[in-house]
Amino acid sequence: MAGNSARWSGEGEGLWNEVVGADKRISRWLAQECVPRSLHGVKRWSCVALEYSGHGVPWIILGIYVLKTIGTNEGQALAVNFLLGLVLDLLLICGVKALAARPRPPYNESHIMLSVAVDRNNAFPSGHATRAVFVVAFCAGYVSTSMLVWTAIWAALICTSRVLMGRHHLIDVVAAVPFGILEAV
């Protein structure tokens, strides 16, 4: 995988290296400089809360709970589709992370909770971001407009928090959006 780390170094000539280098600089600035020092504790706490809310385990538990408690065939079919989408998300993102092998930012302060080995060290794409976008895209046809707006705000906050916490580079999160949409289709 040494070739993969060189691919993500952002050093050297060429458009790709310029993009990766700019991504690293912007991501570092967002994670370390754009929030005033006096708010770093609040930022960290709120981003960790968002991290928990976007983790796959609670969503899978929720999907199983809905599947077991809902009384209609349509509701059960919906819950099964939601769970299948979550499983697809986990498998697809773990596979892409293993292939891309982009390291997490060096300023990432701690390990990710309840993660598998491929997810712990690799950043591209953000699984939390794909999952959040998947939830919004999946719910689009089933919830009220106001609920969809709140869900979209939550997803945007999840995506933003991944960069602010230093868990991901900006490209990792932006690239996650089409994955989440496609998983819901």
C-alpha cells in the first residue's frame, strides 16, 4: 500500500497533487484554526455527540427495533430496505476505504469508537457522512417536509463535524455524498 500513501501525500507536481495538497491545507485550517480557541471544548463535545449519532451501530439497532415492532407489511418492508441500505453502506465504504487507503489526518486526536481495522486508519470516504446522507435520501419519500429539513440539517452537521474534529479531510466528506445518495436509490 506504499503507492496509496504516495498518492495521498499531496507532494510533487500535477493537478492531483495540487488538489490533495489544497485539501490537506483547508482541512487542517478547518480543524485547527477556524473555530476560536475559547470554543474548542464546545466544538469537541458537540462534534463527539454528532459522531455518536451518525455511527452505524445505533442505526442498525433502530432498524431492527422498527422491524420487530412495526405491525404492517409495508412498514416491515421499509425497515428491511433501510437495514439493507445500512449493510450496503458498511460493506461498500469498508471496501472503498481498503482500496483507497487514504490515511486519516495526522491531527486526528483519538481513535474512532467501535470501528473495524480498515475503518480505524483509513479516511476516504467518510462512513459517517455516507450514512447521514443515506438516511436523508432514504427518508425523502417517507417523512414530512419539516422532518426532512431537520434530517438534512443533521446530516450537514455530521459532515461538517467530521472535518472539524480532524477525523477526515474535506474531500473524504464531499466524496461521501454521492455514495450515500446512491445507496438510498
